[in-house]
Amino acid sequence: MVASTTDKLLVEQRGNTLVVTINNPPANTWDPDSLQGLQQLVADSESDDNIYAMVLVGEGEKFFSAGADLKLFADGDKDVARNMADYFGNAFETLSKFRGVTIAAINGFAMGGGLECALACDIRIAEQQAQLALPEATVGLLPCGGGTQNLAWMVGEGWAKRMILCGERIDAQTAQRIGLVEEVVDTGQAKGRALELAEAVGKQSPPAVAASKGLIQQARSGNIAAAYAVERDAFVGLFDTNDQREGVNAFLEKRAPQWTNS
């Protein structure tokens, strides 16, 4: 059973889904404790074959996460800046590389490092009242948790520049229109919808999901022509798994597959 190392991250396992609640009131900000805690949670989930998906949500009704606690940067200490950049990078890169499917249930403001956390997830569900922004430049900083790279990849250079260089805050409807979130739901419904998608993940073969996710993300940094061969090799590699045989035979036998993640 995966457990949290900090009370700033609440954990509940529902079937094959781990629900992680960001719990650092009043704005669910990130600090070294919670960032290291997230990295550890993902690492522990990585080695738990019973976890196929992860849902992240903010505690309360107003904030998903408002990002970094700016008090940490008030005195201009460069060593603190380096440490925090590493904490953000390590946590969100670990989250992005998780073999299972990660879903951000954006139930309020997702600002700065809060939005970067959502960007590190595979799927984003936003409630209609949500507001999203990367406003670091307005306080003399810049996104250091993957924001400059992930946002530009997801929504294109123009919108990334509007949000980062102009400090533009967008609403949930705009986020969906530009491809930043996949779905907008009513207030209070993001977590439930995220859990529905996580349950759908559980109906897929875990090794196939993990291999497919890696291939999709490889397109960000790889050569598409070279990736074709990697894709074929990954397909053949699935034939070393029990779930491949189970999936095909369950279909042929007209029954639901029983995945073992092996």
C-alpha cells in the first residue's frame, strides 16, 4: 500500500487508482516537503503493480494549486532557488514519466507550479470556474517545473508566449479551446470525472498502456521516423507479457480480461 510521507499530500487508493489530494492551505502551494513527497509517492506507485492510474486534485473548493510559496524566494537566496528548481523539476518529471496514466482534476485556480503539475499529467479535467496561468514573470521569475517546455508543446508557441510572456490568465473554456485541458465539467465534478477515466484505464492492459504512453511522449523529443522502429519493437515486446496473451484470448473467448500487470 502506497502511503504519503507528508500531511500536505493526502492519499487514498480506489481499486487500481491512487487519488492524491494537494493539501497545503490556504492555496495548496508547493514547498520542499510536498514536492519531495510527490516524487516519493510516484516512485512508490511505480513499483506497485496494483496501481494503474493516479488522480491529482486540490483540497477545498478554490484551489487546485497556486504554485510555489513565494516566501521562499523573498530574500533572493540563489542556493534556495537552485534547490527549489531541482525539487520542482524532479517531482514533475517523475510524475510525467510514471508508467500509468495521470489525471489532473483541476478544481480551482491552477497557477504557476500548480499548472506545471497539471501539465506533467497525461490528462487534464477542469471545472468551469477554474483559472489557469503561468504568471512567474510578473514577480521576476520564470516557470522552472517544465512549464516553458510542456505548455509550448501542448498549446503551441503563440499561446505559450501569451500566457508566459504576457502573463495572461485563461478560463477553463479557453483552456479547452486551445487544447490545454481535455474536458470542462461543472463545479465539483472534476474529481468524479477523473475517476471515471481512471477506471477506464483499468480496463486496458497495464503493460500496453505503459508502452503506448512512452511512445506517445517520445514524439516530443525524438525523430518521428526513428520512432516508427521503436514503436514496432515495443509492440513485439508486449508478447513477453502475460497480459498480451490474456487480452487476445479474452477477446476471442468473448469475456472480460483479467489483467495482472505482468
